[in-house]
Amino acid sequence: MAALLGRIQEYKIEDKNWSSYIARLKQYFKVNEIEASKHTPILITVIGGEAFDLMVDLCNPANPEDKKFEDLVKLMQNHLQPQPSEIAERYKFRQRKQDVGESVAVYMANLKKLAKDCKFGEKLEENLRDQLVFGLKSETTRQRLFVEKSLTFQKAQEIAVGMEAAETNSHLIAGTSSVAAVHKLQATRRRVACKEESKEKGQRSGYRRSRCNHCGKSNHVDDSCFFRNAQCHLCQKKGHIASFCKGKSRANSNYHKYVNDSLEESDLDLNDLNIFTIASINNQPIKMCIQVNNKSITMEVDTGSGISAISDKFYLQHFSQCNLINSDIHLKSYNGNDIKCIGYCVVNVRYDNTTVNNLKLFVIRNGGPPLIGRDWLKKVNISIDNIFHIDNQPNRISKMLIDKFPGVFDNDLGKFNGGKAKLYLKENTVPIYRKARPLPFALTCKVEEELNNLIKLDILNPVNSSEWATPIVPVLKKNGQVRICGDFKITLNPHLHINKYPVPKIDDLLVSLKNCAIFSKIDLSQAYAQIELDDESKKLVTINTHKGLFQYNRLPYGVASSPGIFQQLIENIFAGIDNVVIFLDDILIASENEGTHIKTLMEVFQKLSQVNLKIQVNKCSFATTQIQYLGFIVDKEGIHTDPIKMEAIKKVKVPQNVTQLRAFLGLVNYYAKFLPGITNILYPLYKLLRKNEPFQWQTAQQRAFEKIKSQLMSSKVLVHYNPQLPIILAVDASAYGIAAVISHKFDNG
């Protein structure tokens, strides 16, 4: 038998290009002269497992092998590619415009693809011509087409392609002289800097214009200087910049003077730009949070860079869905080394209440942290003095709090002075005594060290005997130390009258953050351990270890009543203080403005000081515009997924059993609000959780696993609920589940 020509791959359902797939299959039949009786068996063989499962479901109760090839094709066609609405397809066609970085040829190909189901008939070319002219991004080309008489589609396409090529060649020719121009500019500016320096030394005589006291320039007066409110990096004083600081050494003066003199041409649009890094200053980099394509990105402010840039690694992690456009730009570092730019992507940027679309974000090979340069600073209207204010605000406020409430920040374990916690047993409860469990040899020393540490902190107290005894579960922490937990679920918990004070729902807490722009998060140090137990309750929480019995003096983790007791106690402490959100040991303060925020912070810390509670300062954040809270990122715009959590989900390997699958689904469902259609997507995974269902990871499960992770990596933002805006309720149902979405309708639709 002669070898068959060509190869037909499996059909991918998500591509939904069934007609194209069948067209290729028919050509395969034709070129290999395959008789009609074999068409159905070959179709069933080549389409792949997932598509075959779908075909079986659609044919039920009949079998696919009993149907004709044409009937199977039509059955799948009606399901995968139902006849589209003519009006809807024409609407898509009319809305299509040429994208940034898209060539005319590609734009025309996409228009023809969209026109396929528009049923234009004999007026196809007329409609293609009109949409070509209307959708072009080049206004010059459009004006050229407007003056043409008897313009046909073919002629319009030729003119547009020709003018695009001419424009590209023009840029290439112009680009050859840009390098020399920049070198000339920088050489000139060096000479200017040297001349000004020689004037300072008295080497030149004659008339000299007075220099600005803020930046050192002589082309403007003090009152109009852009840097009149800037803060100096060197002396930390306001009113001048580092290049004109009178308190620095002469060597540093020359260095920074050259850098700042080189940065004044911020309005130039050059193909050669220098990216400067001032490494000799010990201050922390100035950072700001900015929305890029609806993603919250922390970027370092670099007024020495003419462009805004990210590394290639950062691009792949966060912006790989954006097309990378080639660029002829030449970048150099301060020492003259070339910096490899692999292109740029076009993004939309939002900061505060300003939104700017179609800004260039350059991608640097092996680059450093994300940089926001002069191009974005100017277009997004970010002033230098505001940058310094934002950057220094958290440090200023934390210093103020430390100075005023030093006891709240010290390293001693706090001890609540407003009363003791009490555990209540059910009637007729018989004490339960369990033996100590054997420990792995590798953990024995670590457990003993932790026991000694807890005794020193007065959290534990050794006892000789006890009616109650609970074995321990040692948990290894990231830092290599051990956390000791009592396994109270097998001893005390079933016999407690559990404190049922409600722990707030996370969704309710997030809703309360609407209209807030400034956030602080306070983390209590060893939260439960700061609450003392009464004497009777201490007897109930005795743990049994290889070193003997130890009684808890403080409220322990693992006791069923602990969350309710602690939540109630903390809420009572801060009752009456507005803008405070409490979830166990995480205290969040959210305010609309700085004045209100500082006032609330002072009230909260006053309460903490009064009741002798201590905080873990390295886990606190003060007066930020964005906060990580309960696995989410919260800012003025809304609620975002936490990139760190998303990275952890991205790295999750394929589950090997039901337990691992349940853990993955639990993690995913925590972020279900960001996942439209989650029920349908996860259906193949939930099938494996059914009773008596064999755990067989197949193509359908793999696709669902990859798709749900891909959706979580997207940049969706949930806006805060606003009772003043109209609400839209959208509901849907499928064979696998029902869903509803509540959304706002904004002015832009």
C-alpha cells in the first residue's frame, strides 16, 4: 500500500475552526483518493479524544460510527460554529480599526476574515474599501484616499500599502543621522557644564546671569522653577535638587551635575537615548504604584531615563499578551555601554485620576526593575514634588507613630490588660488524656528549643500532672524553626461550648473599602498569645510532649473557640473608630484622604497602647496607596489578585490524586469572583471528585487545568461597589451549573 500524503492533526475544540478543519480533511481524502466508505472511520480516528467525546454526546443515543460522514460534519458544525447573526457580524466588521503596530496588509486580511459572515454579496469590495479608509490609523493616508476619484478597493489597498512603505523607509533614512545628533547634543551639553563650572571657579570674567537657587540653571527665575518644592536626595531638605546641593562634595557635584544637565531635553523625540543610573546615592529608590493595562505595577521613578521600560523577564510574566513591536531606538547606560532593547508594547496607563492610552513601554534584554521615565512622568502628569511626597509619606508616618507609641513597637510579647479569656465546657464532660506522640529525630532539638522559648515568653508553663492532655503537631516554618500546635480536635474541641462570635466574611470586608485611597495594615505580634487565659481554662489546654506536660497560659491556636474570642475582643477594643476593618489579627485602616487617615491611625495606636497590645512591625504597612490584604491587592480602583499568590498557582503541578485536586480547587475557588464561567471550566475536574469515579487525568482535565490558571493570570479588576451607580444582574445556566454576575454600568457603557 502506497504511503499517504499529508498529515491531519487532532481537532482542538477551543479553536472553533471546524469548517477549516473539515476543508483540510476533504483535501486529504482527495489527494490520497480515499473512498467514501472510509471517510467516517478516518474522521473518528483523527479528531482526537476530546472532540470524539463531544461527538458521542451529540449523537446520543446513536453511535457516531453508524452515521454518514456528511451528517457527522453537519452535527459538529451546528454545535461548534452555529450560523452567526448577520447584524452582529457586520457590527464587528464596522468596529474593526487598524491596531497600533498592525500593517495595512494584515489589517486587510483581518477585515476579509470578518466580512466572511456579513453576507455583503456583490457589495463586498465596496464595504471592504470603506472600512479600510475609515479604520486606517494614518490620517495622512486617509486624506490621500479621500481625494481619489472612482476609488476601488484594489486601488485603495495599493495606495495604503505604498504610503506605509514610504513612511517606513523615511523613518529608516532619518534614523541614520540620529546617533550623530545625540552625540553632538551630549558633547555640547558637556561643554556647557564645564563652562558653568569654570564660571563658579572664577576662571571667566564678565557679565553672568543669576542662577536659580533651586536647580542651578540660569534660564529662568526662582519662582518659576519646576524643582522649587523638590526634596534633595543628599541632605533631605526641600527647595533644591541634588545637583545643586551646597552640602555635598565637589566630586559628587560634578557627577550629578552632568547627569542632571543631560536630562533637561525631556521633550526631544530621539532614536538615541541615555538611561542613567545613579548608584552612589544610598537612599532607597523612589517607587510608585501605577496601573498598566489594569495591572497594578510598582515602578521605580527614574528621571534620568527618557523612556519607561521593563525587563524581558517581567514582560513575559505580566505583558506577554501585548504585541511586541520592533524599535530602532538605541539605548546607552551612563558609562556608555549599549543597552539591548528588543522592542516595545503599547499600553494604557492610569495614575490617580489620569488615564493615558497608547503609551510605549520598552522591553530591555536582561533589564532591571520596572522604570518609569520622563516620557510617562510628563504625559501622565506626575509632578516631581508629588513623587517625593508619596515616597516619603509611609516613612514619615511610621516614624511619627514609633516616637509617640514606642511601647506598641517594642519586641516584648504583649499582654492584654482588659481581662482574661475563658473556655466553657459542656455539661458532664469527662477529661481526655492522650499520650505524647513520638517525634522525628530531625525535629526533636527544634521542638525542645521552641518549648524553652515559649516558657521564657510565659506562653507555656511546665506542670507535673493534668486531667487533660493533648498531643502536639510540630509544623516546620519557612525559616527552619518549628511551630508547636496542640491537636485539640481529638481532645478538647468536641466538648467545648464554642464561642460563635462571627468572623467577618471576606467579601463584606472588601465592600467596606470603597472610596478609600490610603491604606495601612497592622499585624499583631503572636496575636492569640497576647490574650491571657483564666486559671480554670489553663487546665483544659495542657499539651503532652516528649519533655512532659506543659500548660498554656495564653489563648492557643487550634482551640475551636479562639477565633471567636479574639475577633470579639479586638472589635470591642476598636468599637467607635471609623474606617477600621478587622479580620482576626489583621487590622486594616482605609481612608479617603491623608488627614482622616492619620487621625484614625493615632486613635488606633492610642487604643493599642492603652490595652498593652504589641504589633509585628515588619509585617505592617503605613499610608500606602495599595495594600496586600487577605490574599488580594486593594487600591482606589478596586480589588486585584495578588501576583505572589497567582505565581504560586501558576507553579502548581498537575494533581496526582483526589486530595491534591481538592487542594487546587480550594485555592482556585478563593478567587472565583475573578473567573467568569468557572463552573463550566472546572466541570472536567469536578467529575473526578464524584464517588466511584476513577481518577484518570485526560485531555479534558488538562485543558481545564491550564485554562483556569491562564484566566487567573489575566489582569481583571473588581471595582468597589458604589450604591450611586446603576446595577446590572446577568444570569446564565448550563448543564453543569448556574451563575450570576452583578456589575456596575459606568458612563462609558
